[in-house]
Amino acid sequence: MKLSILDQSPVAQGANARTAIEQTVQLAVQAEQLGYHRFWVSEHHDAKRVAGSTPEVLLAHIGAKTNTIRIGSGGVMLPHYSSYKVAENFKMLEALYPNRMDLGVGRAAGGNPIATMALQQNSGSREYDRYPEQVFDLQSYFTNLPESHPYYGITATPEIETLPELWLLGSSGGSAHIAAERGTAFTFAHFINGNGGEDVVKAYRNQFKRSAFYENPVASVAIHLICAPTDEEANERALSLDLSLLMLQKGNRSLEIQSIDEAKQYPYTANDLALINENRKRMIVGSPERVKEQLTLLANRYEVEEVMVITITHEFNHRIESFELLASMFQ
């Protein structure tokens, strides 16, 4: 099984965004040393709990700090941007770091409605149903625009011989259908939606049409994961993530990742506890042996050869240890 990492640059309470970004870079270097296959960074806007807002900028720095690991976006929120400019950004990154770059794109806002309006201020359109058209344009800028296209004749530069891998990200069937129709790779966000993902990935495979990017369907699954020496320690460390996800569901985007002690002291209602229990479907938490067993089962259910993990804890050393323990179980 290939193990990969999606990092959102979580901001721990008591720290700051600069520290969170520095930790992301440190994790990328460590991930390469531990043998992880990919290291992706995310895009979120106006979110105090995570610092990653511009993956293409952060990737330029991470690429300079690493040598062999694939790096990429998980993902660029395409409806905010020109497909042409996204293609140029990632062709430049691919030119800098050939055969290492992944362009993962999504259709979510990655922020609140006001942030979305600010991002799309000069776009002239806020219609998310243009996403399939944007994906087509993006692919065409990497290869060739059809003569019928209004911008036929232009080229996304720099002109290089290799291309980044193109992935569509999704937590439902909509993006999977577009990925299959356009012939891109697909990652299911189990960490967002813990139900029904296996059927979504199966439908993607069944509907896949080959393209200039892929001859056959390529899929992976992404999940929250916290590994510690014992199940008890892992579950304790996961309390910070439990509370963070709960706050998001309550509409509170202003809190950083709170400490274990603060999570223990929070006055949970019966409904809160029910939501936390439901959220655990989106996580794998436990000792190395338990994590290996559960991760293998997840990969088998999805019939994928690659799993991407998102590890969010209050203490940075707990994140490092989680990645180290996980890697040791699959060597």
C-alpha cells in the first residue's frame, strides 16, 4: 500500500499561523525521509484553525526543501480561479520540480460565503455549475485547446515536456462523475464524508473514460488518522480533533486546535457526543497494530492501493510520532 499525507497546516491554540506553516514544511521533509509517496497541502480561506490558503506558493517552497517525494495540492478550489492561470501555476511548478507535481482540484468554497465573494470579485460569474467546463479547460490548457474554444491558439507557459498528475477531489458522486468523464484520477474525501464512498469510487471506475492524462482509472481515499503507542493514548490525542470538528459543525470557524485538557473540560451535550461519535466514522484512531488493521480494511473496501492520511493534533510532536509509527507498520 502507498501511504500519502494531506496537511492542512493546523494552527494549535497557543501557537500561530507562521508556526503552523513551518511545521508543514518540516513534515514534508520528514515524510520524504519516512518513505511516504505524496505530500499534499490544502486551500482554506478566512479560517483561523488552518493556515494553508495558497497551496501553489507553499508548494514552491516545499519543493525546494525536498528531493523525491511527490508534492501537490489537495486541492486548488477551481471555481475561484481562471483555469488558464491554474494551468500556468502548475506548469511552472512542474518545470521547477519535474515528475513530482500533482494538481488536485476541487469545487468546494474552502471558506465562508463572504470569502468566496472576495475571491471571485472580478470573475463576473459565481456559477458553480461551470465546474465541469473549468475542468475541461484546465485539461486543454495542459494539452491542446480545441479549435471551437474561444481562446484557441493560446498556450499555457512555460512549455515543458512533462505534466503534473491531475486529480479531482470529492466527497460525493458529482466530482467522481466528472473525474470519470474527463479521465482524471480521483480521491474520495472520507475525512469529510464517512458514508458511501466505496460506491462512489466504484462508479468512478465503471464510468471512467481514458484521456491524455490516464489510460486507466486511478483512485485513492483520504481519512483522518491519529496513531500513538497505545489505543488509550491515541484516543486521548484525538480529543482535540473531536472538538475541532464539532466546533466547525456548530459554525464556529474562529477557534484554533484546542488542547487535550481543554477538550476534556468542554461541556458536551448529549447531541454533541452523538455528533462526535458519528465523526469518528471519518477517522482511524489507535495503536500501530490497530491502525494498520483498520487502514488495510479501508483500502480493501475502496479497492485502492493508496491511502492519504490527515493527522491533526494539538501537539506537533504527536503528529510527528503518528506519521513515524504509521510508516513503520508498512515498511
